[in-house]
Amino acid sequence: MTEYLVLGAGAIGGSLAHYLARSGHAVTVVDADAEHVAAIRSHGIVLVDPVTGEEDAALVAAAHTPEELTGLGTLTRVLLATKSHHVADAAAWLAPMLPEDGAVLLCQNGDTFGLAAESLGADRVLSAFVNFAADVVAPGRIRSGGPGMMVIGERRGDRTDRVAVFVEDLRGFGEVEASDDVEGYLWSKRGIAAVLSATSLVDEHTATVIDEHRDVMSAVVSEVVAVTRAEGIALHPFDGIDAFDLTVDADPDARRLAFDALVRFTGSLPGKERSGVFRDLAVRRRPTEARPELRSVIAAGERHGIEAPHLRRLERLLGEIEAGERGFGRANLAELAVTN
């Protein structure tokens, strides 16, 4: 048994905390949402099957808001699973309590290593590529699309004992493996995430939007891939999809097959007709992690002289929706597609 702190018990962190608790590990969760924490204290973390409605509750050892937790005790293993734009603050909160031999596994839809390492130190931070469908639907309740894929690794590339511990403890969650190049998976996810962010400009099924707007989706992912290559990072396919095959530079037949695969995948997720970005905008009405992620990729591109006009336009359009200055609709995709 391993003791775990799960910092951020939303869709990703809550799903992983549920699995670890179900597997017999002592799990303490910390989340900024007091109502969510109260519900977890009362009846545990409840996963809801999106098809049958069946519920599965797992009790955790403890649940706190950040203000309530003043020390980690013997805890040395942490899953930091907040939204990407909360990682810097979460890491700064955690840093004074984390022992020198502590290990923090980042579990976000993006690459947040630099944000966490600034407070925690690079030697105490690992990265995880996470890819599974889940949404918080009520305090303490997560609609789960089932196990997915995780790739865990040290950023310097070596296979360490702590990587092995994380992989072993999470292995039954789904397809979980170690990698000496987790960065390549994170940047592949960034490419797909940019596409999903673009679908959030309209209130329609994710798969339909991708299928009917392949050209603009290809333009968006192409800019992420261009920055990835300029950074010297090799992309790694996942879920049978190679991000490069979605780009404008790909062989046309390979691009068609890659988009077919992405449409099938996004259309096959039960209870997941919209992206998490869309839910943040339309349902939870809060800032999304998409814009900071896009700005991070844009900034990396600037270092290499890459303009990334579609990513810039996407970031702006999402910001206008966040601010209530723009509604959802296909006109947004038409504006995103403008080439000058």
C-alpha cells in the first residue's frame, strides 16, 4: 500500500483517486471546491456510468480544502491533477510541505512541468500523459467513460524506481506504461487538445464538428506540430492516431484516415458529446485551461519565429466566449479558418 495525496479531485484527479482508493491505497484528496470536498467526505468519490447510470463509490482516507491541510505527515507521493492554469499556485502551496524525497506526478491535459518545477524543483516532478473521458457532474460525482491510457516518465528520461511505483500502483486503471520520452506524448496531446478546443467554439457534438471542418482542424494541429518539431520533440501516436497525420503536410490519404480515426474515437465516448473546454465555458461558466495552454505553445513558437495565426485566433475567440462577448456557433469556425 502506498499513501497518496491527490491535489485536485476533478475529472482526472477524482477518477485516479477513486481507482487508488479502490485498490487499497490510503488516499487523501485536496480540492479548492468546498462543496465537492464535503460530498467526498460524506459518501466518497462516486463514479457514474454514462450508459447505465450505475454508481460506484470509493471512500478515501481524508478530504480537505487547501486551507484545512497544514502538513503531509508521512505522505511522499502526490498526484497533482488540477487544471493546467492552477498548477503554479498548487505547486507553490504544496512546496513547503513536500519532503525532500517527495515525488509529484503531474496529471494534466498539457505540459505543465515548468510551472510545477519552479516551486517544487525539477528533481521532485514527473509527468504523466493522461487520456481518458470523465466529467464532474455534481459535487463528489464524476461521469466516467472508463479506463484510458497513461504514460508516466521522468523528464530527464531515465527509468527510476519512483516511475515504477507510480506505474505499478496505477496499472489496473487502464493502459498504463513507463516511457523515457513522455514529452513526445504530451505534445501529441497538445495537438489533439487544440482540435478539441476548436470544437468548443460551437455547441455541437465534438465528432460532428471535427468531421465537417477538417481543413480548419488540420490548420490548427499543423501549427502545434510545427512548434513541436522546432522544439526538437518527436511526436508519439496514441489511440491509433498520429498527430502529424492530421497536418496539412501529411499525405492526403493518411490525413483522411487519421481524421476518420479521430472522428470515430470522439464519437465513441459514451456521455462525452462535448469537450471539457466546452463544459467549462457553457456549463460551469469558468475560465478554461485551453487558453493558457495555447499561449504556452504560441510562446514556444515565437522563440523559433513561428507565428501560429490559427492558434492565436483560437485563443482570442475562446477568450471572447469566456468574457461573454461572443456566443457559440459555426461563424466562429469560419473566423478561425481565415488565412490572412
